[in-house]
Amino acid sequence: MRFAKLVCATLTACLLAGCSVSSMGADVETLLRAPQLSGQTGAVQSALNRYLGVNATLRYPASGEFLSPFLFGDWDGDGESEAAVLYTSDASTNVWLAILESEGESWRVTQTIEGLSGEVETVTYAHLRDAESLQLLVGYASAQGDRYLVAYLYSEGALQEILRQQYTEMIVADVTGSAETQDLVLALPTEAENGGVTLNLLTNTEDGFRSAQTLNVGQDDYSGCAALHAGTDADGNPWLVMDGWTSAAQNSLATSIITYDSETGFLGTYYPEGVSAGTMRRQTTRYDPSLLSTDIDGNGTIDIPRELTDGGNLTEPMDSRLKFLLWQDYSDSAGGNFCFGIYDSEYRFFLPLPESMHGNVTVRANASGTGWMICNATGSVLYCELRIVDPSEAGSGDYLRIATIGSQQLQFREISRYYGLDAADLQKGIVMFE
């Protein structure tokens, strides 16, 4: 199970960094070769315990793509995979990071370094300096709730910090268009309410990996950063999408798009043609903290949700649970791609609907109270029923499972045929949110 999580996390990290699996296929194979060996993590842990003289307590990251205390990769760029382990021992309450190199079937600890706190918020790695070596990125959480990111460089048998920075959110992405290295973008803590969000771009330069620029986004609008996302525009150029809190209570969000000008070397806020800063904020404001931007249609461009007042009719009690949303990626002057549908705030999933239903649909509760019915605008024609039930209550063959939500099933029953509204269409387009 640990290995399965590591495979998924590694592939996801490559995609988020703007790399295709095919273009980094050899690199991924190198990274994953060591974990494929049976008992490898056990051998690494045994070597660490022997080195310490006591049994180390493994420290699992609280969030992020990598949820294991073990990471394997070519940290020093020598073509061989090394191990990294997060742990604590009786000698210190802080987390420590150990680097181990393989010696045949066994492992040897070469370096250890003390972290900044007793909790690991997140851990990942990236090509920050060159295409061969990987640098470890560890986010630490303090007792006061502050986050600190440390980037570690392992070179010639020595482990050192090359970055220590307080942050609120981070992303590894191809921002500058480099073919060999990746960039790091940090959202820095906001000092004043509605003071905007300061983004810090760190990239590889002739002088090494360093801070290249800071950019304040949303002055007078944002009270903090909720999430950062990497994607591309319609021409494949890299850009960032930032979801920001528009209130100190963190119960409302809006979104900004950040681009990089390769000629000037600077980040800037992007507004589509005919869309002002105020319009962008109003269009993207929503009041559910779960509604973060995402690539809703899988085309590589990040889509931003907009809550609609003209999406259709929601009858009681569904009007307090459901929202009509329009996802838009703003990738070109025409506004980019759109995706219309319904968001269920109780179970946190988005269900795409045919665009022809926009403004011409009524949604009402079903008879059993387990879900809802999708009807025409007047409610006189029933198109389908969606319900959420325990698998033991699957019922007759009229219902088809289109998703699993926790221990329950989201089921679909067609009543009247409507083009684009069948089980296959919904199953393909449904998106779950945390």
C-alpha cells in the first residue's frame, strides 16, 4: 500500500510540475526503482536504528502527495537512488531527516540533520538546481500554527539547507519555462487584513537556486492564500492560478491568474481581454471553502468555479445544499472553456450537466429524501434521479452506480432521455472535493 501511494504521488508530482509522464518516463523509472524491491523500507529502517542505537520513531507527513516517512530518489545526481527518512528519537523532540546510501543489499546512514519542529506538514522533492539531482522540500508546522519550508541539498556526501522560509502555501511548478529545472512558488504570510498575498518565485539562475522575485496579488482584496495551482494557457505557456481568502474568517474565496514574462523575467497578474480586476474578483467569488480551482475537464488548464444565480431553479430544501456552478479556465480572449453543472455542498462533489440546461432546469428532492430529481424548467418532465445510499440499499436494476462517496454510492436512474445526461456522461465528468 505504501508503494502504491508513492507511485501515485510521484506521477502526480510530475504532472503538477508541468511535465508529461512520457517526457519524464526515464526519470520516474529511476525514482521508483528502489521502492519496488520487497522489504526495502524495512532494510532502511533497520540501518537507521543501528546507526542511532535506538529504535527511531517514524514521522508521517500530515498532508500532501507523499504521506510516507520514506522517500527514494537520486538526491546527489550520481545516477544511484538514495533513501531519505523522517524520524524522531529520544534525544530530540524535533523531526530529523536522515540520508542513506545503498551498499548492495544493505543501507548506510551518511547524513542526518535536525528539522525545525516536531511536526511535518508536507514533504516532496524537485529538480531545483539541475536535471540530475533532486532536492528535498520539507514543510514544518510550529506549535503556533506557523509553517516553515526547508529545501535540502545533498551533494558529495553532505546535507545542507539551501532555503528556510516561512510560508502559507507552496507549489513546485514550471513557471519560467525551463526544460531542465523546476521552480518553487511560496505564498508568504499576510501581515495585514486585505493586504493581498505576496508570492515569492524561487528559480535556478546563473548564480544558483535563489529568490528571483516577489509579487503582491490582490491588494485590498485578499486576506491570505488558500491554494496554488499550476497549469497552462491555450498556447501551452505555464501559468499559476491562486485561490485567495477574501475574508479573515476564511469563508469566501476569489481567484487570480499569474503569468511569467520570459522577456522581462517578472511575474504579473493576468486579466483576460475585457475583464477588469474588479470583474474577475466578482465573477470568481464563492462562499464554500471546498470550491478550490481545479482542472475540471482534464485538458491541462486550471478551471475556476463561478457560483451562478441564473443556473436554474432549486426548490426547497435542495436550495440550501446545492449550487449551480460554471467552471471557466479563461485560457483565451474568448473566455476559454466552460463547464456547467451542480455542486452538492453536503457530499462535496460536482456533477456536470449539458450546457443546454443552463437556465432551463429545475432540481427538487426525490421522494425518499436520499437525493434529487433533475427536471425541465417547469418541473413537468423528469429526466433523471440521483441518490446517495448504502450499497446494501442498492435497490432494483434501474439504478446505476456512477461514483463512490465514502462508504456510500451515488446512483443514477434515467427517466426521460436527454442528450448528454446519461450514466456514462455523468460518471466521466463527476469530480470529488475534499
